Amino acid sequence: MRLYIKQDLAADRLVELTAAHAHYLRNVLRAGPGDKVSLFNGRDGEWDAVIKKLRKGSGSAVAQRQKHPQKGETGPWLLFAPLKRGPQDYLIQKSVELGVSVLQPVRTKFTNTDRINRDRMMANAIEAAEQCERLTVPEVREIEKHTFLLENWPQNRYLLVCAEDGPAQPINDMLRAAPQNGAWGILIGPEGGFASSELEQLRMLPFARMVSLGPRILRAETAAVAALTCWQSVLGDWHDRRP
């Protein structure tokens, strides 16, 4: 039983649980007072706690000892065009499991929608973080036009552009030749792909790296998982052992 909370954590601190926490503990996990639960907030590490009260719509727990100290998340930013509900839920969940630090919806020429449900995205991100035992929840940002983002892009952060057309280097070849301690972003196009003019503009950016994900055309959510997997296997924390 592992829960993300917003309150500070410290030894012997009483933590109020939300209605959603109470419902999950009571009705899904069949937990009750005296049962153990793990708590994390993205700042204070992970703590063993004991449920003190659990009622319909509310509850509380007492933090006892720190189980894991806080550590930073250095995963890439993921830039993606909004998708339909099912594929987007999948993209959010798997990208959190694969260590992204920022989820940034972008608007391109062929993006199908200008609207996102940020609350739903955040709920999916929290659930995935709870499940995969990471100590942080990635930042979920509002949708922005991709040109605005690129005009204000940090110059010390590389951007992997997953290009389905035109000249592009195989992603693993590019990553193996890249600096080991660089900051990264990954840009996935919309379901209809990037416009040719967009790809040409991206190729002109000094921080952009045009990469190929192989000979097959992948769905947007599959492309995101594939690119993040490649990044993790070469430059990420897959070389670290679990605590």
C-alpha cells in the first residue's frame, strides 16, 4: 500500500488522508486502522506509516520512519501531441514508469485536439508513480504550441525528435555518441505525423537531434515508450540497482 500525498513527512507526524485515499484503502485494499502504508510526497523520501483512522471520505496515518531518502529525478521531458483518452492514459502511465520528469502536451499542425484534461493526466501520473515505486511525480504542464516551446527551449537541453520522414540517425547510435551527463527532451509527433515544414524547422535547431525508431511506423503512444526505453537503456538509470 503506497500513497502519494502533498503534506510534509517527518517522524511521528500525523498526515490527513484524502477522500480518494480513504476510498482506495477501505474499499479496494480492505485496509483499516493499524495497517501499514507507505507515503511519499516527492520531497521527503518514502516513509513507513500506520493508518490511525479510516472513515468514509476521510482518514489519517502517522509517519514512523523514513524508508528511502529523497533522490532527484533526472529523466527526460516528454513532449507529445494529445491523443484519444485510452492511448493517452497508456502514454502517461508508461512514461511515468520509464522515468520522465516533465509531461508537456504540444500543439502541432496535425494535432487532433487543443484540449487536455490535466486533472486526469495528473491522476494517471500519480497512480503510475505509486505503482512503480518512484519517489516523485512528474510535472504535468498545460498544452503549448510547439513553436513557442522551442523558441524558449533551454539551450543546454538536447531534444530528441522522433522523425518518421527525412534524414535521421538510428536512435541508439545517436544516444551512444551523446554526452553521458546531458539534459534531454523527447518530442513525439501527433497521430498524423509532423508536417514537412515542421521537420525542416526542427532540423535547423542546434539542440535538436533527429532520430529514427526503425523501419515501421509506430503509433504515437508506442513511439513514446520506444524512445524512452532506448534513452533509459543507454543514458538513463537502468544501470542502477533498486534500493
